[in-house]
Amino acid sequence: MKLPCDVVGLAVLAACVVLALAAAPLALGSDAAPGDVDVFELVGRAFERTFHQPGVRSVQMRIERSGRVVSHRAFELAYRTDGRTARSLLRFTEPEYLRGTALLIVDQDSASDTWLFQPSERRARRVGVAQKADSFYGSDVSLEDLERTHWERWRLAPQGDAAEAGRDCRIVEAIPGAESQYGRLLVWIDRQLLGVARIDFHRPGALEPFKRLRVALAGATEERGFLRIGGLEVEQIGRDARTVVELTRLAIDPNLAAGVFSAMQLERGGSEPFERSSRGDERSED
């Protein structure tokens, strides 16, 4: 069964927000010099603090064109990491035709398994994913933007300092070491918060970016080593087009029970992951 592009896209988006960029172990890239190890540590820590909060969250996503909202989606997501394994359980709450649809994603190194539950079918099925470069719902993100990042396969280099939204940032150039639709990324890292403030996406050979991600770091607070952010947005540069993601509820819980991430949970509705996170009596390290 092929997972529809719009459904898998939102699943990966949610994992990114906490989201599906599970933090890879910090490592020196194969093409990097020993003196560059601090850059890999900086980028790895910033992505982990900004996007990979373990626990449960509620997410609202809207797609805007010419200042008008053309599409809206809402979902809840539970997220947990164990070493190099990341697990995500997503359940849609809006719109009505997606309500109750749930996805379980298990990412281990370069392999990712996905199970889909649709209320009309009454059981979970293992599914395939769409092409990484595909966009979904006419939005401004692709699956590649939001998949798990293994920084040890990238070439990273510092590019000096600059201000982003009035905040002092360090800029790092990231060049993918494998097949990609991008030629490079420029990542702005907030020096004070050690969080990702902005990412510019460049096509191969292009001097100017065609897409930009900004994170709402204003008012961000720290909890258990992670940042509580309000959300993020992705814009198409030169076009009046953007996708806005808002976190309306976030419960950071490094010990969220592994039992939450099971095929049985796919078929259960409600807000049980939030309830289990708040109780603390069903937590597990396995």
C-alpha cells in the first residue's frame, strides 16, 4: 500500500517540529578536519534543542497564499528517541475527513518504517512513502526538508556571524553528502539560546536561496535541556506563499512510555499520550 503524499508529509512535518529530524549522534564528518568538530557539535545540539523535544504536542498547520489561508490541518504527536532510533505516533484531529487517521513512524539510521491506521479500514497497515522531493497539500515543504538528519554524512563549515530577527547568530553552511534536491543549506544558530533561528535552502549551483525556514524563538524558554518554541514557518522566497506551523500544547517528557508507540495505539483515539505523560506511572525505558 502506498502512503498518500499529503498524509506522509504531515507525519514527517510533525516529527520535524518536535518533529522527524531525530538528532543523530554528534560526529565528525568524513570530509571535515579535526578543528571542525565544534561545528558538528553546535549544529547537532541546536537541532536537538529546537526540534526534537521528547514527549507529546498538539500542532496546527496552515498554508497561506497571497495572505489567505487555503488549507488547515491539526494533529497530535508523541515522540521518543532511544539512541539512534526515533519513534513518532501522529493522530489527525482536523479536518473531519482525516480525523482519527494515525501514523506510527520508526526511524533507525537510514531505514524508516511507517504504519497507517484509517478508521474506515479498522486496522493498521505497513505502508511505503512518497518521493522525498515531493511537496504536499500544495505546501512549501518537502519530505526531504523534514526527514531525519544524519549530520555525520554532511560537510559543515562556519560562515561567520549575522543578526536574525534582532538576535546574534552564527551561520553554518551544510552541504549534503548524499543525493539531495539541495546544493546547500545555510543555518542560523542563535548564540544565546543555542537554537536554530533560520535555515536557507539553495538549489544546486544557485547563489540565492529559494526557500527559507524561520523558527519563532522570541519568548522561547528552556525545559529539561530543550527549548519550548511557539512554532515555525516556511516561505517561498519571491512568492507570496508560506506554511505556518504552531505548537499549541507541548508536554516535554524524556521518559514517555515505549508502549505509546505500538500498532495498538494507532487504533485508539483521544489524548492518551498526554494522559500517560502526565501520570508518570506507565513510563518505561524500553
